[in-house]
Amino acid sequence: MQESHEQVYFVGVDGSTNANEAFEVIKRGILREGTDKLVVGHVFNNSKKFLPFNLKPSYIKDVYESRILELGHNATYV
């Protein structure tokens, strides 16, 4: 029997539809529950005050932190 090794997947999110689709592909299609880990990251610039609400860093953080809750310690938002 082949030993299963933990994989760590990173997905960058920015509030876009494409980032959301990438997140879903990893979470629902690739990630092996209980074995693999998921790291969700968002890089931003606080000086960009003109962003619409749905692209603000605090909103994106809240959305993705809630979406990874079910994965427990196997997921992290950075």
C-alpha cells in the first residue's frame, strides 16, 4: 500500500471571480480532507483607499476566514 503524504496548497485571493474559482477548485476538487493543508493568502496595499467594499482587505479576510472554518487546523489565512 502506498503511503499518503500531506500536500500544502496555496491560493492567492484578491476578491476576483478567478481567485474565487481557484479557491473552490483546490478546496472542493484537490484537497484531501484531514490530510492536506490549505493556505489562503492575500497581498494588499493599505494606501489604496479607493477600492470598492468587496475588494477591501478586511472584507476579503472575513470572507475567506469564514470559508475555511470547516477545515479547522488544516487551513490558514495569511
